[in-house]
Amino acid sequence: MEINKIITKLLSDVKEHNPLVYHITNYVTVNDCANIVLALGGSPVMADDQNEVEEMVSIASALVLNMGTLNQRTIESMILAGKKANELGIPVIFDPVGVGATNLRTETANRILNEVKLSVVTGNMSEIKILAGLNTTVKGVDSTDGTVGGEKIAAELAAKLNSVIAITGATDIISNGKKTYKLNNGHEILSKVTGTGCMTTSLIGTYAGVTKDYLLAATAGIMSMGLTGEKAYQQLASSDGIGTFKVRIFDNIYNLSEKDIIQGGKLNEC
């Protein structure tokens, strides 16, 4: 598909321009997120003190906000960094991890939606439903919903927020409100490794650092993780487990090629 070829150009641009991707993210997966950005060809920075966030975002190519481990200090840092990014025209990628699980998470997500212009919002189906004001059940930070009907939800929320909405799952759905894609790359074992969702958000942020087409950046990030999951699983020996699989994720992102994307990307426009 033609968009697969365009994504290969983005991959080349990342490796050439080495975008600085600034994260205010959760401490469970912070090291994984930093390493996945490096593996793709970007440059990660992790900092969350209010006294430096505005200065740090000023030199970044993209800002990633991740709600995985919330506290009052990082909430205020996210708002400050997001507003500064908006002022400077720097894309903001938001991962509302666990929204709906507690009042704090829901209130924080809504505050970020109201106070920061977001370029991409990415989450599982339950998280996106909560943001859209729909009824759902949340189990910690995991989704209890499949992605059936997600095309309409993603498109409507994208139009409402004027942002790209990416729903990750067995089938991934990405929409800017006018155009919607479905992706069928990946493997179910990805859900057995902590951090693959956070790493996908970091990949989106890395691609967003080299393009203004955030629908394309979100698609590229999710496709890259999906292709990597497939290859990493195929490379496992019978005695290997999720530890080896996780290492292979990094290896395969590092070695991701134009051929992988053109031949392996399973993308359809809705």
C-alpha cells in the first residue's frame, strides 16, 4: 500500500534527524521507553521536575505524556510542559493509562484534554471509551473491551478533540476524524510484556518528531511495534519465554527495515 512506502520515508527521517523525544512518563516503563526511542533512531529525555520542564520541552521535537504512575508533582509538570509545547508548536502525544480506574486518573485525563492541545491520544478501547464519555468497565490499566465499533468512536472523538485518536488492540484503529485506518499487525504475546503499550506511544512520539502528519506518525508507531512483535515471536525457540521476546523487540526495532514495512504492514483504510 502506498502509505507503507510513506512510512519508510518517516523511518529514514528519524534515523537522519535523531529527534529529541521528551517524556514525562511512568517509572514502571521509563527505561524501556528510552531504549525503544534509541533503537528506532531518536533521542530520549526523561525529566519531570516543574523547574525544568518548560526549558526541556523547548529543545524537544515531541512531547510524550504518560499517566501510568500519577502523582501531584508529575500532573502539574505534564500541564506545564503541555502548554509550553503548544506555545512552541511541538506535538504532544498523550497516553491516558488506566483512565477510569480511579477518580484521580479520570480527573487528570480530563484536565489534560481541557488544558493542552493534543496531537495524538493513544490508548486501549476501554481508555478511549472513557475519554469519549461512554460506559465501560476498567480493570486496572488493562482493557476489558475489544475494538469492535472502534472506528466510529475513534473518528468522533478525533473530530471532537481535533486530534488523532489511536485505539490499540488485536486490531488497531487510528483516525483523525476524516480518515480512519485499521492495522492488523502484532501478536497476542505483546500483551504479556509490561510496557509494550508505553513503548508504542514512545514510537509514535519519535515519528511525530519528524512530521506534521500525526495520523501518519501514529500509524507508523503502531505498525512498527506490531511488525516487531510478529518478528520477535517468530524468532523464539521452544524454550524461550517473554524475557527473550522482550529483548527481541528492541533488536527488531533497531533492525526495522523498509522491506519489513512495505511487505509486512497490514493496513486498510476504513
